[in-house]
Amino acid sequence: MAPQETSTISNFTILPILLPPSPALSHPTKTTHTLYIRPNNPKIPTEADARSVFVVNVPVDATVAHLKGVFAHLSGGVVGRVEDVIFEDQSPIPSKNRTAIVDRKRKREEEQEDLAQSQELPCTWDRETRKSGGNAVVVFVDGRSMEGVLKSVRKLHKSKAYPLWGHGISSKVPALGSSRYAAHHALRYPDPRTLQRNVDAYMTAFNAGEMQRQREAKRLRNVPDEDGFVTVTKGGRVGPAKAEEAERMRAEAEERAKVRTGEGFYRFQVREMRKVEQGELVRQFEEDKKRVEGMRERRGRGGFRPET
Amino acid sequence: MSHIPSKRRKLDHETSHESDKIPKSPSNELDSDFDKDEALDLDAPATTAKQPQPHSHSQPKRTKDDDESALYAAGLYKSSMFKLQVDEMLAEVRPNYGKRFSGADDALRQLKSVIEAIEDREALSVSIVPSTKYAVLTLGQQVTDATKLLQKSHKVTIPFPDPRPDKNAAYKLAYARPSNINIVGSYTLKAMVKADSVLSIDMVIVMPESIFQEKDYLNYRYFYKRSYYLACIATGIQETLKEQFSLEFEHLNGNTLHPILVAKPKSNKEKSPSSYRINIIPAAPQNLFSESKLRPTKNAVRPKENTGTETTLPPTPFYNASLRSDANFEAYLKLLHSASKQSAGFVDACLLGRIWLRQRGFGSDVSEGGFGHFEWASFTALLLKGGGSKGHSVLSPGYSSYQTFKAIVQFLSTTDLASKPLIYESPDFSGIKSDVPVFYDGPRGQNILYKMTPWSYALLRDEAKASLDMLNDAAFDQFESTFILRTSQPLQRYDCILSLPVPAKAFDPPTCGHVSHATRFSHRLFDVLREGLSDRVKLIDLRSSKSSSWSTKSSGPTLPGQSLLVSVVFDPANIDRLVDHGPAAEEKKKAAKFQKFWGEKAELRRFKDGSILESLVWKPGSTYSIFQDIVSYLIKRHFDEEVSQGLRLIGESFEKSLPSSATSSKLFETLKQAYNIFEKNVKDLEGLPLQLRQLSAISPQLRNSSIDPPSFSPQRPLKTPADVLIQFEGSGRWPDDIVAIQRTKIAFLLKIGSLLQDADASITTRVGLENEDHKLQNCSFLDVIYESGAVFRLRIHNDREQTLLERMIKDKSTNPRTREEAVAASSLYKRTFIQLPLFNQSISTHCTRFPLLSPTIRLAKLWFDRHMLSGHVSEELIELIVASIFLQPYPWRAPSSVMTGFLRTLMFISRWDWRLVPLIVDFTGTMTSKDVSSINTRLEAWRKIDPGMNRTVLFAASNHDTTGVAFTDKGPSRVAAARMTALAVSAYKLVKDKGVELDQRSLFATSTADYDFVVHISPKFAADQRRKEASKHKFKNLEVQSEANLELVGYDPIQLYLSELEKLYANSIVFFHSEVSSSVIAGLWNPQHVVPRSFRVNMPYATKVSGDLEEGKIEIDKSAILLEIARLGGDMVSRIEVNR
């Protein structure tokens, strides 16, 4: 794969995308958005790496449909080559139209995920935005489709037939603008029953987890570790000392000590007190001097001149 | 000391000239002292232009005796900080005498020799009285001759005072060599202050006794002779020194009896325009006229018609004192000198006093109140010698300069010299009560306060009282307000300023004694206003225009159409009272007086308590309209229609620029009542899972401080729900996990909602979600919508959150990202759940205490909003700033109008050096200097940790929040804070430059020119458009029919759009937006991100390839981002304007 010099930047291939003009902005020339793509090569490899592409600098309004559209254009108009798109920082709730990349082999796992899903609060947006300059991974159905796409990107720089952003998908995604915000406002107030069910589910799971942890802790209480130490944990017969309690006890003890000897009981105490006071005064003076000097420096000449 | 023979008709000239009437100041001492360089002492009081030596105590000491000076400073000064700043200031204001007055000595010597060489007026004497050696004119025939002659030969007009000399008088004008020439004033005392535009040296020319007669003190004769004498000097100087000096006449201190000659050195080419001028002042020999004849109770201007006995004649205090002061120049020079020898702090105390007075607009000039540095210095000098009870001195010579200064301020504030005149060493004279202050200096026989008016004295005492309070403030450093701030700026000092023309015709018969028509008018006006406005106002001040200098050729200063400025400070408690109660009908005398004063406006009324009183009823309206009604009625009644029509009122416009200014307080009150109902409903709920502890309001709408007052009706519910917190009694049943707590809150809110709905079916509730991206923060709220249209947004406060979050932050195993989240959540928690309830409480308490606080806060918020800063500067910060203006109003009193409150806020912001100085608001008045210094230390620590100010920029602490960042954590950023300051500086400058001509709209004009791009919101969505729709009057029946649309409560698409933009482009663009009025969102590109960088993944902004590909550099893709912004806004964006 010898990349063409003009179309790559530090092993990323440049993929310009034509942006639809906006009536709000008068631009003399057609504006493009630059995507940088390369075969996906994450630190922790997954099964799907061989057929996925890593895309950098995704537009903020990108959706799966948008990127599918772009790559359909690159595959010569053939739809369906892209299996899935995973955005950076994507909220853990998989959207409905998204199929998980991980092969789900066992049913139990799936059930757990469903449970987790209902614990999450309902989403308040009908269409999420991406971070500016963010990344995404585009998974293709097979490795060959991916190769084909990369190849056609390189050709693109000659033909200049860049894909148009959001072309032909306006019906597939919710519109931006006021309608999206209105929808958000409506989604912010979910049905109370859904909400209640959701909280219940979360609390059940949470309590189960707590129980699990407690059991674990209880078990640990009786098991010395390899050095022979037993970890002190919460939940014994006598509760562990509380920080506030300890603080209070200390203050009390100090108070008692003070009452016993008293301040200014001995002459040396008085002397010392006076000394401290004097020292404080001198310190204050020094500090003030520094501050005034700082003011003078900052304000420059005329800093202390009365306002005219 | 030989006395002047009192019965001498014509004083012998030759002998008196060289005689030793003032034995210790021989006429040639000026010369001799130029050569000597010895210290000034009593024996040579008139020494002058010596090379100045730096005062030993003038420079701030920066020596090593810190222990000593620290103790010293704390004892003798307010605090060490105060002393250090005073030292800095004194060093700064003291002019460099050597540089500033280079050449002054030569000039003075030159003038002296020229004046001494002026020939006695021979030319005249030849034709008229040939035998005398000097010019003599009998006034009757010769006054015209003299005038003509001087005019003809030298083009000098004699500056005779009004009334002009009578043609039939039988006394003579003459000129003879002066008996003495002296330099007096602050130049000799080295008590000058820079920044006084041009420094003047006072040169006193003592006229020889020979030209005067015994009776000259009567009927202006002395002043006519003096004027002629001055004209002769002018002639002489003009003849010989035309090249060196430009000459002008002026009235000394605006006293029309005291014309003087001002000589300005003409600048040589190599030097900048001269920095000093020389006042040539003719003076009388000290014992020319007897002191007892010129006491304030005597008459010295005899009316022309009757020549009755002296007892029946009204006294002419001003005339008398003017004459006495002419004879006292040297006497006061001696007095001040001995005082400066007696007390080491005297000169510095005078400097402090001088600065203090100037910052308050006082000066020796009659138009400046008649209390300037001369009066201050003689006041101090006299009080060093006496003035206390049993003749003890008020001041001790051992006082430090600050102590002396403070003692004088205290003396001024506590002693009323008008009702209890102070007589110093004049046992046979007891003053009279009057409304002008009297401090009669016996040995010199002069009331040193003779130029003051009742109003200027009242103002002086008011300032002194305020300053005394400041100096007694133990917690805060009041240096700036005492000396630096200019407190006399009319729009910040006064609530309302009336400008009215001085009528041409007189309203009362002319009195004798030198009182001009305009002065009489102002006195009369003051009396009328004081009686008519009574306790509605705290202060009335009158200012006429200052007299100017005039050329020696013209006959007098050109007077522009005279107008008078009457400035007033309101008493907010009484100013808008609609009914005035006068005396009861039975009190015949008082009632008659009342009726006479008020005319037809006075009416007899029976009140609810059965009393029958004379009363006045005014038309309801705004503060200003009531005030204007009263003032114009008073003027019409006591002067005439014409004067009242010339009346112009300044100050009202600020109040008017607030949205629904007239009804706002009612609207706030309505919401508060709705809140009380809500609180009661919640408290009455049964079946809550936990015991309710309290409900607390945290919304600006519930503390009278939102720009738009809350307005709601059944059909149009409250636009923005009012935030309320609910707290339950502590319980161990809350989960021990922050996310779980947030979820549990949802269940609680659902429960509260359904309980409320069960209790009252007309209530609608719904639970909403927030902070979706931040799991650790509060995630839910309950909107409670009443049938009346009031909407409250309830959130649950659980104090476990704080502990859990802190544990998370401290835990070392927490990953950095979660910790950051926890820190953000913790700061949000502290702000919303701990600070806001306290803050809300404080602000709303003080809004009740200060009726003007609420409108001022709202206007200040409007200012921030108009300048598109409302997204950056939190509402609470603005409220804190304005509250500080009310709670620590020094150098003024708490604002009593929106104008003063707002302009002082602007001034504060423009002067706030937030890098070094924290804002500290003491709501309860309980903070100590220790608290203050610990806050200062905290700020210093912040600056040390974060010198670039990336995290903490503004530091605003209060007695509730000593961390100082509760309301500034989220912004403004450094950029926004700098913009805030820049805007305030330019606004404040405009205020200063324009003065009373200020158009307040110019302060609120939005400018978008400074931004890189501007997103215009389409009119349908713009805030002001929607507001217009909301306020549109609908027919009542239509309104009833239409269903209230509860769905849209709290819906603000522009705000959602803006916060999404801010989230998406947090690093690369700073957005500015006005919530209230404007229909634009403006943006600035982060300059750090504009430069091309080498390629990397995870850039925080969209990029494109920059320049040559081979370099592998990328840069921010502005056009793509702008298109994204346009796409995101969709139908809400009408146009994006790119400026750069």
C-alpha cells in the first residue's frame, strides 16, 4: 500500500467531504470537511479490526446514517457494506439501530445487558452530537469492503468527486434545529411510570451489588491475607471509628488541657503570648508592605494618585 | 510695634513706607532670603522660594526598623496597611518643587523689583494735585479720569467691584510704592499637591497705609482703592515684563471683592507650558482698620437713603470678613508657620486634608463651598492652640499626621458651628446664631469660614460624618475611599440634579452687604427647597458656575447665561410619600404659616385617627415624578412660572430603562406569596417517607433580583420555573453511593409529586431530568405548576453527597477523570445546596432593607447582559458586587437611587483590580479584620498556585463563603473578566467625561464589532421577539378560552442551542450571548488554537490540512465549524456574519 503523497498525513488517508451550503453563510467556494481515515489498529485488538476503519475528525452532527452514506458513496453507491459505526465516548446505551460488535454467544450475558439498559435513565435527545474533532470506528461487513473503500478514497483525489455530507439521508435522521430542541424538552420529562420502573430496577441491582459486596467483606473479615493480616472492614459487631467522632474527641481533650493549665496562668505564658502578638504585628506589617509594593509595581506611576 | 494713628486723614507716605509697622518683615527680605538657605522660622515668616528640601518624613520609610514601625503604625495610624498607602500617596502627590518651580525664584524676584520700581502715579498728580508726590484723585471727578487714563495709555481697565464707585464720592485714588512684598500660601509651607491643574504661588503686595483713610473700610472705599492699586501694578508689569508674563485679572477664590492679577510665565520654547502661575494679591496693612468695627455682627455698608444708628443696620459679615482677610495674609502665614513648628505632623495633615477636600469637591472658592486647604490649615492651626472646652486645645502637637487629620474630621462632624459659633480668643465677642458657620479667630479678627454657605456647610459635615465612619471601620481598609476616590462626581453623589436658570429679575429687595443677585437667589431657593422637601431629602447642594479670569483690557469676567445646579440626595424612606401632614388645624399660627408657604396646595383633611391636619396630596407616580411635581410647584409658588419652566431634571432615565420598572415590586411580591402557599402545601403533606426539614428558595425571581420580574397568569404560566430546594431530616436509609443517591431522589420526587396532586387536584407536577452527562450531579427535579400560573422547580438536598464526593476526591485510587467529575460535582453541590439558600436569604433580606437594591441589581444585570456577558458572569456575582455597593458604600452612603447605585457599581468594576483584590461582602456586618486578612491570604495562595488564572479568576467572598469561589468557579474566564473590566472602564470614563450631560442609553448599547463571528437568531426565536409576544395584550375572553400550554414551561431553545455549542466547542470558541434582549450569539476563536500544529489524533476541534501537505500540519477548520454551527441551529439561525 504505497499511499499517494498528496493525500495522506502521518499514515492517515485524507478524505474530504463536501458540505452542503447553508443559507446562513455565504461562502464563495464549496466548503469541505476533512476526515482522516486509516485501518483500525487499536491497542487492545478485537476480532473486528481487520474489517474496520478508524475515522478521525468526525463532524459534530455525524450519525451512523451519515457515515454509512459517505462510505456507500465510496463503495460506488452500494449500500449495506457498513455493519456498524462506534463513536468515541459513545454513551454506553446502545441505540436501537445499532448491533453490538461483540459476538454474543451466551444468552445470560445478553440478559444482563438488558437489565443494565433499563437501569440507565431514558435518553433525553433524539439525536446526539459528537465532540468536535472526535473519532469513530466504522465496521464493515467484511475486510474486502474495507479495502475497497480505502482504495477508492485514494482515487478520489484525482476525480474530486467527494461524497456529499448527509446526502439522501434527511428522512432517516431526526432534523436539527428547533425541532430537536423541542423534542429534547419533551424527552426531559419522561413518563413517571417508566421513571419509577427505572429507579426500581436500578435500586434492585444496586442493592444486590451491595449485598454481594457485604458478603464478600464479611468473608474477608475472617480470612487473613498472605501476610497473615486481617483487613478491618465495615459491618463488625462494633462499628469502625468515624472520622468526625475522632475529631470531636480530640477537640474535647484539647479543651480540657486548656482549662487545666489555663492561658496566661504562668508568667512565661503571658510573655510568650505578648511575643507572639508582637511577632504577628510585625509579620502583618511586612505582609502589608509587600502588598503595597506589589500594588505600586502593578499600577506603575501614579498608582496612588487621587482620582481627578 | 507702633500702631497706626487711628485718626489720620491722610497717611504720611514717605515715612510709613520704610517704617517698621510689620517689624519682622523688612521689605528687602525677599532678596536676602534668596541668598540665605536657612530653615524657615518664625522670625522670617515671609521667606519663600528657597530650594525645597525633601521632608525627612515625606518619603515612605523603607528602613530596617520594621519592628518599631510596625508597632508605631498600628498605634498612630488606622492600620499598617493604611499608613503605608498614605505614605505612598504623599510621596506621589508632593510636587518636585525644584523641577516644577524652576525659574520661579527668578520670576518672583523680577516681579518684585518691577513692582517696586513702578512709579507713583505722577502723571495724574501733575494735573490734579500738583503738590503731592503720588497720584491722588478725588473719586467723584477723577474716577472716570483714572479709568480713562489707564485705559488710554495702557489699555488696562480698573477691576472695580460691583457696585461701581459713585460719581459724587469725595475720596481719592492713589498709587504708591508697596510697603512690603511677600510670598504666602502653600508654596512657602511646602504643602502643595500635584494634580491641581496649575500650581499657584501667592505673592502678596502690601499697600502702603499712606493711601488710605480711616473711614475707608466703609462703603467699598477700601476696595475701590485696592482695585485702582491693582490696575496700576498691572500697568507697571505690562510695561516692562510683557515678554515674560501674560497677565489676567481674576477674583481670588471667586470673591468679587478680591480681584487679583495672575501672571503666567510665557513658556520658553525649550520648555513645556509653564507649570505654575503667580497670583499677585494686593493686601492691606495688618492694623489698618480696627478689628472691632469689622466683626461679623457689624455693618460696614451704609444704605444710601437713611443714615440711622448702627444698631438698626443689618450686619454685613461677608463684606467685613473680606476686608479683614485682606489684612491678614501675613498673620495667617505666621500662624501656620508656628503650627508647623509646633506639630511635626501638621504639614502632612494639611496635605491629607487638602486631598480629602479636593476629592469631595471642596475648595476655598466661593463656588466650591468656601472651605479649601487654607481654611483647613488655619482650622487645624487654631485647634492646635485652642477651641476645646475651657480653652484647651482640641489637637495635641504630638499627634501624627493621620491622628490630626482624623481629629479634624471628627471635629467637623460632631460640632455644629452654625448653631454654636466657635470663638477663639475673643472674650468680648460672642457670636450670633445663624445658618452659616462661624469660627471666629479673635487675634486675627476674622471668621475663617466666612465664604461658606448653609448648604456647603451641611455637605461638609455630611462628608465628615461619612469619613469618620470609614476611618472607624475596623475590618476593611478604607484608604481608597478616603483619599483616592473622587466623591464629588454629581451622578454618583446625588440622586437627582436640577438645573435651572438664574432669573433676571429679583424676587426680594436687595440687601446691603456684598451679596450678589445670584447669591440671593440661591439662598432663597435653598430655604424654599429645604422647607418644602423637608425629610424627603437628606442633602441639598447648590452649585453655581465658577468665575473665570478675564483679560486686563476688558471690564470684567464674561458671564455666560447663569444657571444653577441643585443636587439632591433622597431619603428613600420618604421620597415617594404621597401625603404630607402639616400642623393641626388648631395650631393657628403654624397652620397659617403652612398655608402661606404652600398656597392653594395646602388643604385641610380629616384622617382616620380623627385628627384634622393641614396636608398636601401629590399625584401618585414614580419617585422622580413626585419629586418633580413638588419642586416645580414650590418654584412656581415662590418664584414664577418662567423659572419653573426652565427646570431640568437629571437622573430619572436610569430607573426607566428597567423592564416593567413601575410594577416590578408588585410582581415579585406576587410570586413570593405563591411561594409561601407552595411551602405550606409541601409542609402539610402527609405520608412523606422522611420528615421534612426545610424548603429554601434559590431563584433570583424569589429574591427580587431577576432582570425580568416574574409575571404569570393562569393562561401564561411562569416562563422560567423558580428554583426551590427541599431538605429532609437526616436518615441512614440513604444509600452510601453518590449515583444511587441521585436515583433515589427521583423516587422521592415522584412521591412528592403524586402526594401534591392528590392533595390539590389543580396542581400539575412532573419530574424532569438534568445533568445527563454527569452522573455524580443532581439528575432530577420536580416541576410544580399551580393553576395560578406559578411554577416551582424542586430539587432535593441531601447532605451525604458532600461527604461522599469528598471521599471520592481524596481517595487515591480514583482515576483522574472521575476525580475531576467529583470536583465539579462537589463545587456544584456547594453552590446550589449550601451557598445559594444562604445567599438568597441575605439578598432578599437586604432588598427589604434597601428598597433600591433590587432595581440596582437588575439594572447592573441588564448592563452585563447587554454587553453579552451574562453567560460568563454569574447572576450571583453581579448581585454580590451590587450588594457590596450598598453594604460598604464608602465614601458615600448607601445609594438612594438607581442611578447612583448603578454608576457606583460601574465605578467599582472599572477600578476592581481582581488580580490582587478580593471582593468581600459582609452581609451581617460581623466580619473582623482577621476574616478579611484570611480571605486576602487565600487569594494570594490562589494566585501563587495558579498565576495564569486558568481556574480561579475573580475572587468574591462573603461572610457565608470565605472560599470566595462559590459563584465564580464557572467563570468568568480571564478573557471575559478582562472584557468586563474594559467595558466598565470605558463606560465609567464616559460617565466622567459627560457629567450631567450623560445619555444613559449609550452605556447600554451592544456592540458586536469586536467578535470574530456573529450568529443571528431568526426573529421567530429571538428572545426579545418572544417577550413582545408574551406582553402583547390579548382580549380577556380569548385569553380565557385558550388553554395554558404547560409543555412549554421552562423551554428556551436558544439557551439549549447555546449550551450545546459551549459544550461542543469548549476549547476553541468563546461564546457571548445576551439572554434578555439580543438576538445574536457572538463568538471569538481561541487564539491559541489558530496556529497550525502537527497532526495528531484527538484534537479538541475540527481541523483541516494546513498549507503544504508535506509539512504534515493541520489547523482549525473555521469554515467547517461555522457550517456545523449553522447546521446545528437549523431553522433557528438566520445568518452568520463573519467579521474576521
